Amino acid sequence: MNTHVTILEIDGKALVHNLDYFKEKLQTTTKILAVVKAFGYGSDGAQVAKFLEHKVDYFAVAYTHEGVALREAGVQTPILVLHPHLQNLEVIIDFKLEPGLYNFKIFNAFLKVAKEKGSAQYPIHLKFNTGLNRLGFSATEIPTILTQLHASTAVKVQSLFSHLAASEDLEEKAFTTGQIEQFTAIKEELFAGLKYTPMLHLLNTSGVVNYPKAQFDMVRIGIGLYGFGNDAKETVHLKNTHNLKSIISQIHTIAAGETVGYNRAFAAKATTKTATIPIGHADGLSRRLGNTKGFVRINQQNAPIIGNVCMDMIMVDVTHIDCSEGDEVIVFNTQEMIQHIATTSGTIVYETLTAISPRVHKTLTP
Ligand SMILES: *Cc1c(COP(=O)(O)O)cnc(C)c1O
């Protein structure tokens, strides 16, 4: 049991608000896939999935073991594994996960495993590369894919999908439009060779915002669910889902000339009151936030982080804050605070959220 006093509270009402916000942008028939990879963007994938189970059509995870964790938590909804490997194919079937197949090595191996396990029409998803050049078949491979599919009754293509490279960047509109056109051409060639019609999906969060016409049958929403629209104009409509809180472990009053923390990085110029907080870089708080670049909130006031961020702790300046040992500390509870941490740490909110380590206690409030 995780008894860490540093807690990430996942706001269930905010998750639902954000989900509804994107649903309103879509046609009522468009299905929703909630992306819960990387522990639900640093929260708790199983708790988020259990909570949203009856509100979405699909979940996606990156890796097989992430899907297994959802099944072990009792999630019954279909789960797409975006990036399976040869080593996990049996586990995929054992846990009724649905593989996203991206090359012949994994495609052929999956058809073989599905046949050996006696599967019939096991749902698979075909991933096509349309310019991200990360994972996916190319259009030239379609004839061979069709030949293999016709020779197998073990699998059935549940969906075709691709992924946009720059859906948030309107300067890349021509490139993205090209990806949408390529995906449409791939779909036409594949559909012409199949006796049934798989689902199609292409858009992530920013895709839904900027290219809603390409919503096809389903959209894959990740960061938007967790409160960020990759654009301030979208983010204002979303609610923050990740609230990171801790407490004051100890307060020290130090004299001018004394130092705080490793390498004596902070030297007091005057009498200074410091508070030690049980959260450090091992919990996901970047070392770049040290030396007054980052702050926490204590009793409605900003307390700058002084000295270096330690592995397990930070020290903050509370000279001007009325506070006591045991008081609550807000590391972040708004999108602005998360964005500030991301910018100050030289990264994007995706990394700031997913950096929150499993050591932090995670709890979802419905
Ligand atoms: C992570 C991921 C998503 C979700 O993207 P967001 O920008 O977080 O909405 C969608 N599709 C694929 C293939 C992904 O890897």
C-alpha cells in the first residue's frame, strides 16, 4: 500500500468535463478512445479507465503490460495496444487486448499466434505510416497485407489508423492535410480488398481541435482529457485533472550566512524561515525548478524552492508565510502552474505530467 504523503489527486469531475468538451466538437456517432498510456499521463491509468469505462468506446495504452494492468483492475472495455512486441503476443490474447500491428514481422507473428491459440476473427488494428515515420505499414504493403488477411480466419481487422505528426501546429497545415489525404487513399485501397468495413481513426487531441472533418469513426484523446488543448484558447475550456499536494515535514529558521541543501546552493542573506517538503526529483519534480525557478503554494502564497531539488525533498522559503509543520502544500492544482513548471523545466506539459512517478500516492475523486 502506498502511504506517501505526497498525493496526486485525480479530479474525476474534471475528466468527465473534458471528455464532454471534446464530445461536443464531434458528431454524435463518432466513437471516443481515451488514451491512458503512461499511467494515464502520470496519474493512474487503471483508476482513470475504471472511472471512464462506461463513457468511452475504447482505451489505448502504448505497451502490453499497461493493458494487462487495466484488465487486472477489471476494465472490460476494448483496449488497443499501440506498440506491441513479438514477446507479448500471447499475453495480448490471454488478456483480450487488441494489438496495433505496424510491420510484417509483428503482423505475421500475430496471425500465427492467433491461429495456434484457436482464435477466430480476433480483432486487430492496422497502423499506417503517413509521415510521422515512427510506426506503421506503408501504402505499398497493402497488397501483401490483403493476401495474408485472405489466407487467415484467425483475425479480423477492427480498425485502420494513422497518427498525425503536427496536428497542433497550424503552420504545418499543408503537411497534415497531406497525411489526411494519404490516410484516405490507404483506406480506399484496403476497403476495396476486404469484404467488411473496419473502423478508421486518425485524430489525437489537437487533431480534433484543428481538423475535425477528419474525425472518421473514432478519435483518440489523450492530453485533452487531462486538461490541455495544446493551445491556450482550448485549455481555458478544459479543467485541470492533476492536483499534486504534499505537506510541510519540518520548518527551520536559519541565520544570515547559513546555507540550505546540497552543495550549499542557497545562502541566506538574512534570517530565513525554510520548510522541507517530501517531494523531490524522484517524484517527478525537475531539478531545473531549484534555485528559486519553481515554487509551491502554502496557505495561498508562493513559496520559492531554494537550493537544489533533492531526490526525495525540496526546501522552500516561507519567511513571509504564516505556516506550521503538517500544513498542506500545493505543488500544482491549475493548468497555469503545470504549464509554468513545464516551461521552467524546459519541456512540455506531456512530460511534466508523465514524470509524476509511481512513488506518489494516486487517488481519483469521482
Ligand atoms: C499518445 C497518442 C495519442 C494521444 O495524443 P494526445 O496528443 O495526447 O491526444 C493518440 N494516438 C497515438 C498513436 C498516440 O501515441
